[in-house]
Amino acid sequence: MIEISLGKLVLLALIALIVLGPEKLPGAARTAGALLRRVRSGWDNVRAEVERELEIEQIKRTAREAAARAEAAQNEMKEGLQQVREPIEQVAAAAMTAPDATPAAEFIDQATDPDEPADSLQAELPLGEPAVLSGSSRKLPHDDA
């Protein structure tokens, strides 16, 4: 702002005393003080408003950057999922087109045929021993002993 040294201030006071006189000088000083307070208050309000606008712009910029990072991460996840999904779909397609393949739905239907009692279902173990399926638990022949 304007720099007013002590010498300049004394010079202004003497000029004001000569021009206004001793009767009007206190009222003029009060008016000048009030005017100076209004100017400072206005300047502070303008400065605070500019600072708020700058903060809002910074927040918007940060939000845009975060949204861009989130979108990039989402795209990366989609690409990774697609890379995982493609081999699985290829294996599933190959399994479905194989001549000796039994679809999983048929296998489940065979294993859970409602016409057969659960005790009569048997599965072949690798060693050739039959396992009797009873409900959700398996009974092995050597478990009874």
C-alpha cells in the first residue's frame, strides 16, 4: 500500500490544521478514520472472496484428478478382468465342444436324481473302493470298522 512515514504524517497534520482550523479538525479526523476503516474492510472482503474462489478451484481440480484416477483404475480392473475371463471362456468352450465332455448340469442332475435314494448313490474312488454317499456326508467302507 501507500507508505506514509512519520515526517509525511506530521506535514499532513500541519496542512490540515492550517486549512481546516482547530474547530473542524477532530470531525475531519473521525471522518477520515471511518473512511479508512471502510476501505480496509472492503479490501479484506475482496481478498477473502478471492481466496475462497481459489480454494474452490483447488478443490474442483483435486476432485477432477481423483475422478480421473478412479476411472483409470476402473478401466484397468476391467482390462484385468477381461484378461482373466478370456482364458476361462476359451477353456469352457473347449470343454463344451469336446466329444467326451459331460456338461456340469448333466453331472449334477445324475448325482442328485430325486428318484433314487441318497444311500444308493455311489462314487468310484481312485483306489477302486466304492464310497456310499448319504445326504451330504460320505461313508467309506473302512470308516465303519
